[in-house]
Amino acid sequence: MSDESTLSASVRARLSTMMFFQFFIWGAWWVTMGTYLLQNLKFTGTQTAQSYSTMPWGAIAAPFLVGMIADRFFAAEKVLGVVHLTGAVLLYWVSTITDPMAFFWVLLAYAFCYNPTLALVNAISFNQMASPEKQFPAVRVFGTVGWIVAGWMIGLLAIEDQASPLRIAAACSALLGVLAFFLPHTPPKSLGRKVTVSDVLGLEALKLMKDRSFGVFVLGSLLICIPLAFYYSFTNAFLNEVGVVNAAGKMTMGQMSEFFFMLVMPLFFVRLGVKRMLLVGMLAWLGRYLLFAFGNAQELVFMYYLAIILHGICYDFFFVTGQIYVDNTAPKEIQASAQGFITLITYGVGMLIGNWISGPIVDRYATRAGDTVVHDWTAIWLWPAAMSLVVILLFAFFFKSEGKPATTAS
């Protein structure tokens, strides 16, 4: 680990470049894939949602790949390089596939490569920092910049309905794969230590479920991520279908909003507390889906923009506040386990269920007009709105805790 004063410009530049490409890769293909599949390859909503479900499956598998293998046997930067090089080949292969089943399986293989890198880039960064809480944000922000640049690039090139974003992401994955071998050395942190399935999945956190409010928080986090799958899988396709120009570029307003609300979150946190912050985040999700349902691309296009901008509140007020709540509630010895468990529940299980549900609902409101498939998006967006409302009411009624630190895990 480097001393704070010796986090040199060279190390900072390499870590920042790593973060930029890490999230540029994801932002380049993930956002617009729904448009490409629905409009170009003529996939159904269900087939499109199944393709998006590969990343939740990857999130479920990632703890095993990192905790059971990378953390025990190999230096993190070398693992990062190998999986990004492998991912580059797989992602380019995906860009050549037109069969839904083959598309799913190859993209799933890619998801198994990419998801572990989210933990690896953090591990490489933290290993160089004496004060991660002070130094990490300045490095991690380049990931947000990378996502925004990817969105603007794809949107301005007008290639949202093409395979090109996948190929751009593949090329950047290859580049990061090479650059990874020049990152600071990060040895395996669990070398010589036995690591169990319970460790990597964070199952120690199940002990906290005896606290009713923590159990409600976990259940609410799971359920609210089900309608979230509608947003991640179909927003770009929806905006393109209704005629919004440069939809991918416009969607980066969500990341800009996320950055802004991250800065002002402490002010809200002091005034609102944990429960109200979580509820405001959930209410923003409900508002987002209603704005999508009742806006249009003409005189009411501002409703679409507002819905996208709400992403900052949706993410920061719910996910970041949730991480703080878990950190305050879990005993120190299982805090990391608890955070891993919540990530597994939300981005893994919750998003997976959401993709299983969202695809058939999109298909239910699809109508074929010649070679073109159009959707009743108002009816589609009312589904996640209704789901969010139910979760909000249950959470408001049953969640009582303000996240006071626990003293024991037993």
C-alpha cells in the first residue's frame, strides 16, 4: 500500500485511466443494446430481457470468481488483464451473433468475465491508498466520466441500433486488458487462507435478518430492483422508438445527476435520516416511471428529461443510503459480508427477477406494423410504477430502524 504522500501522479493517472475504460466499456454497449436487439435483430421483449439478465447472473457468480479464485491465487492486475482480454474476444463475438439463444450464452460468458472486474478495479485502487475515503472518489469519478463519454459518443455517431457499440466496447476491453498488466502490483489478499462459500456470498449477514427492520430493508431492496430492470433494459429502446434524438447522449444526464446528488447527499442525510432518504429514493423511482408513461417526445419531452435526471436521486438516495444503513447496522466484523450480501440481493437476484418479468410485459403491449414492432409504452411503464408504489407502501409501514450500530452478530 502506498503512503498518502507517495500516491504519485503516475499511479493516480494509471488508476484513473483504468476506471475510465472500466465504465466506458460497460456504458458503450449496455445502454443501447435493447435498441439494437429490438429494432435491428427483431428480438422479442422477452429475448431482449433475457439478454440483459446475463449481467445479474454475472453479479451472482462474481463473488465466487473473485473470492474463491482471484483473491486466493493471483495478483489482481493480472486477473484484470486476462479477463478483459478474454472479454474483448467474447464481446466482439456477440456483435456477430443474430440468434437469440446463442447471443444469450456468449453474452453470459462475457458477463462472467466483466462482473468480477468491478471488484478488482476497486481492490487495485484501495491497495495503493492509505486513505481510500479521501483518495478513492477522485479516482472513481473517472468511471462516471467514462460512462458519460461512451453515451455521448454512441449517441452522436447515431449507431444505437447497430452492433458497433459492442465492437467499440470490445476494442476498449482489449486496450484495458493490455494496460492492466502495467497497473500497480496487487497481490492476492487471501493467500494461504481458507475461504468458504459463506464468506464470498456474505451469508454471515443473514444473522442480521433477526432484526425486523433489517429484514424489511433486505426484502424492500430486492423488490424495488424488480421494476428497476425495466429502466435498465428498455429505456434506450423506448426513447428511440418514440423519437427522442440522441437518446444515448440524453441518458447520460442520469450520471450527471448522480454525480451532483452524491455531493449534496450529506446535507439531505442530516435533515431526513435513513428512512426518509430511502423513501425519497423509492418515490423518485415511482416518479420516473410515471413521467415516462405520460410524457411525449414533442411538447412534453421535458418529462422524459426529468425522468432521466431523477436517476441521481433514485441511485444515491436509495443505494448509497442503503450502503450507509448496512454499515451502521452490521457489527464491524461482518460489515464487508453484509455489503456483499446486499449487492448480491439487489444487482443479482432482484435484477434477475426483474428481467424475467419485464420481457413478457413488454411483449404483451407490442404490435407489429409491417416489419416494424411498436409498443404501448404508457401501459408498459405503468407496471414498474405500480410495483414501486406497492414496495413504497410496505416499506413505509414496516421499516422502523434508523440504522443504529449493532453490537453483536449473534
